[in-house]
Amino acid sequence: MEQTILQAKIFKDINEREIEALLKCIDNYRKTFEKGQIIFGEGEPTEYMGLVVTGSVVIERSDLWGNNTVLGIVGAGGVFAETYAILPDEPLMINVYANEPCEVLFLKARDLLTTCEKACNFHNQLIINLIQLASMKNLNLSRKVLHTGPKTIRARLLSFFSQWVKKEKSLSFTIPYNRQQMADYLSVDRSAMSNELSKMQGEGIISFKKNKFKIIDKNIVDDLL
């Protein structure tokens, strides 16, 4: 079994033998996707949540005017659509698509939440893990609200960078977004954001190359940390 599955947070404190037993109790299947391919489409219901085995997926929301908002990127070992899978009659308000070639293990949520006749302790642990993951997703959405609260693009960027500095405990960090995804996540125009990044680099506040960033201006370090 792949290390990605064994180390996935949804299987925290569950060993390989127990995971193999769980997968025999739970309706599941695997599927591969090409870059850009839709995994779940807005308006569709689903009984299955996804566990990313390889690659990564983008969670995105679109409005009636075609404006996209990136809610997050889920990498290998992460899960997605768990809330909708728990509420299978609720249509998705999001699109999930492959950020790169990827493989996904789909797990039926009802089976996850229903302990088998043996009432195995590791199945109870799985339910606890699922609740914790759902709670963390809510916290991440709250962080996004904080990042998109400021009126200026620079303030949104600094708020976003602050999260990564604190997370990595370093002034150098790599984000999982390309420029369009980053702009969509912060709900700003891509060109305007790119111009602001260039200004901040020219002013010696930051340096960057593609998705690798470093905070240069020591005057804002205290605020970020």
C-alpha cells in the first residue's frame, strides 16, 4: 500500500493492517485524471469523498458571470468533498478538477460513518479523524475570509504571506498556487496582482521566483510573525 495512503491524516493512528481491513468494509474505488479534468462538478450530488493518492486537485467556485474563486488546493494525502459526501442529497457548490495528473481513492462516506458489526476501535478512530479534517477545512475557509477582507491588493498579499510565514516558521516559503490560482484565491485581478508583486519586489519588500517567495523587508517581519 502506498505511503501516501498510510500517512494520510484521515488514517492517523491507524496501522497498515487496520487500513487494509477498513478498505474491505468500505465501498471504495480508484480513478486517474489528466490535468484540468473535472473530478466533481458543481450541482452534482456525491456519496463519495476523495483521497488524493498522487498529484493534486483544485477546489474552485464559479459565479453566474464566470468569475472563479479558488478555495484551496489539495495535495497527495489530502481529502476533498467530505462534507458533501456526508450530505449526499446536497448538490455541490464547488468544482473539483485535477491540478496535474493525479490518482484519487474514492471512499463512500456512509460506510465511513457506520461502524461494522465488529465495532472496531480503528473505525471509531476513522470517524474522529474525519471530524477533525472537516473542522480544519472550516478554519482554512475562515483564514481565506481574513485574507480577502482588506481593500487593497497589497494588504491581501501581506495577509496571505503572513499565513505562510507562520506556517513554515520561515521568511522563505513555497506556495502551491500558480499566479491565476493565487489571484482567484485572493479575489483580485491577476494582472493587477502581478503588478503589485513587481512593485513590492522593486521596493525591496519581497523577492520571488514563480511560486517561491521570501520576505526581505525586516520592518514587516514582526507583523508577519
